[in-house]
Amino acid sequence: MVLMIAGDRSGVGKTTVTLALLAFLASQKHQVQSFKVGPDYIDPMFHTAITGRPCRNLDPILTSETYVQLSFTKHCQGVEYALVEGVMGLFDGIPCKKTDDTRLKGAMRKTSEKIRSLDYGSTAHIARLLNIPVVLVIDCSHLSGSVAAITHGYSSLDPHIDLVGVILNRVGSNRHLHLLQQSLDTLNIPILGTLRRQDDLTIPSRHLGLIPTTELTHLESLFRQLAYLAQTSFNWQYLLPLLTPSPLDFLTSSPLHPLIHSPPIKIAVASDQAFNFYYQDNLDILQTLGAQLIPWSPLEDENLPKNIHGLYFGGGFPEMFAQDLSRNCRGREAVKAAIISEIPTYAECGGLMYLCQQIIDFQAQKWPMVGILPTTAIMKKNLILGYRQATALQNSPLLTIGQTIWGHEFHRSHLTIVSKNPLFSMQNWRYNSLKVKEGWKMHKLHASYIHLHFGEYSDFLRKFLGHCLDFLRSSKLG
């Protein structure tokens, strides 16, 4: 059995609770596998830093229900404990995208139509899909007796959710705790943990969420604090059996067949404090298909790695490091020259911003970037966030015209000029009639704000590597 950490809404402390549980287990030298529901990059960085094992995203919108089951099964093998951190509130999802699991379809038919229509990709959806019991984290800072009503509502709304306990967060005093306990005594749901208000335990954040682990210098101290918090605040006698994976019987995946080539296809992956938003699965798939991934730093390296055949720019925070990126003139020139030479390049979100003429930061300062795209990325207050269904309007190193893919946007930058020959026609899942054209295709460059998970789209990476192989051969001929 594996445990799901859920919340009644966003901001109740799911991440703090999850990190505390992971930190305590890791401090006891246990092998722990963590998962994160949804398209998050930063929370998984903290999971990974604590456990030493890559956290895996469970997102049926970006992938599929079957892929979620396969990934979960695969990565639970051989570990002592496993834990899943939910997303937003327990039932917060999107209108149903697709359902490809027969067992789930039967369960969903017995669930109310209203729930089914709204919670695809939610924490509850993943709990049903993987048959995982749920612990509900509740922010108690502004309630007492009402905690029973909240707990009762979340435990009874969907009979297929097994809510096995609650964790009370931000409890103010012993008197406050007594009132909460009295209220919950009316229900048959145990309190599995109580966390007092933690004014001395903070995880720094900024405009897109937590500050990534690569920028923090006090991680070991933070993890020790979290481990002690977990040791003294949770009912471990009850929790440990729930955290122990049981035998799983989901289908096994078909093996990916690599593109056999010698020498190997070398892909330079931008990896530093400015660029670190990568799904581990994407990197794994590239390597499984035969790519050799070579990390390099647009912040520090003045030259690209030698004899590469492709470039991969993930997302991150280039706006926070725009001055340092701008100072590395030779590095920017090397990237521009490589793209002009037709090297296959994939860039998303922060990577797209880096390839623009400039980045204008929150202080309205202008910083020159690579300059391959004839537009400027300007930082603004409003957040662009959500799942997108994108259809290719032209061929690119990844896609063929007419192909459709699901992705996710999460940024505060805007481009001053939109491509005259856009890469995608993009549909916001909330507004089916609203379509936006977005993305750039120049030379052998595929650049877009959309973050992609290639778990169900390995053929797109295979196509990208095919272009890289063509580049390798042409460079030999040249």
C-alpha cells in the first residue's frame, strides 16, 4: 500500500507534510520513492534532494491513465516505502479528457456525474486509479469545530476514495487542538499528525512557487528540521504500514527500441540554476532511445560541448539570472551559431525566452539574449497557467503537421511579437472555443511556451533524434 497526501485546497501544507515524511524516512536510511500528481517541477526537486531518487510525476492529462499506472508500478519496485504528494484540493481537476482504463470506467460510473465531469487529473482521480488510501491535510488556523464538517464532506463525497486519516496543520495551542479533537471524535477518522504553527520553518518562494533546490544553501539544515518535525508530530505506528508498497498488478510497458548508432547521438542539455525544469521521464526516454545527454551551463560555459548533434533547453528561471546569461556573450553567440547551422533544437518556456532578442525583467531592465527569435520576452504580473491541447500547424523537429499533443503552460512572461508562422494552434481546456496560435519554428528549432511530457509521445523524441542523426551525418560529410 502507498499513501496519498491530499489537501482540502491549495496552500494547506501538503508539501511541508510530504517533505517532512520523506525527510524522516530518509534520515532512517530507508529507500523511499516519491511521486507528485500534476505537472509540477519544483516540488519534485525537493523530493529528489531528500530521497536521492528521482521523483516521478503522475499526470494522466499530459500522458494517460495507463502511463500513470505503468510508471507507478515500475518505480515502486524494490523500495521500502512510497509516498504520493497530491495537487491543489483533493477533487480539483479538469473536465474529463479521456478514460482508457476499463477498471476505472466501472468505478467512475458509480461515482456522481458531477465529480466525474470535474476531477480528471486530480488527486482523487489518481487515488482511484492506483487504489491508494488518502490522508487529508487541513489548515486549522482559522477553524475549530468546522474541521469535522470538512473531514466528513471529503470522506463521503466519493465512496471510492479511502480517506484513512487527517493531519491537522497550523494548530495554534493545546486548547485549539482539544477543540479540534473533540469535533473529530464524532467521526471514525483518526488524527495521524498534528503540526503546530512553524514560524521558524520556512521554504523560500517567489513568483512561480518555491525557489528551486539548486539555489538554496541551507538544504541539509532544512531537511533536519523537517525530519524532526515528522518524528515528533506524526503517528508512525499507523503511518508506516500505509507507506509500504504492496504487490502491484498493472500491465507492463512495451520496451523502447533505441536508435542504434555509433558514435552515439549527443544532446547538449542546458542544466544550471537558470534551466532546471525537466521531467526525469523525458531524460530517461531520450537515453533509452540511444541519446547521450551532456549537461552544460548557459550561465557559465562559453562554448557548447564538442561534437554535439542536438540541443535541449528546458524551462526554469532565466528572468532571475538574465544579467548573468547576458554577460556570457560567447555562450550566447555559440548557441545562435549552432542553431543557424541547422542543429536540431528543442526549447520550452524558459528555453524559448533565452532564445529571444532580450528579456525585460520585473524591474524593466533589458538584457540581451541569444537573439535567434525576433521577439522580446517581457516579465509581467499576470500568470499564464493551465493545460493546453496543441495541434501542429507545420512540421518541426518533433511534430508533423496536424499532430496533436497535450502540454502545460506556467509563466509570467509575454512575447512582444508573435510568430507570423506559428508552430501550434493551441486550445485552452477551460474554454473549448478559445484558440491561440503560438510557438516558433526556424531552421531546425522547435520553441514554445508549452511544457511537454513525452511519456506517451516517445515517437516525437524518436523523430527529434532522427533529425539529430541527420545532422551528425551531414557534419561528417561537411
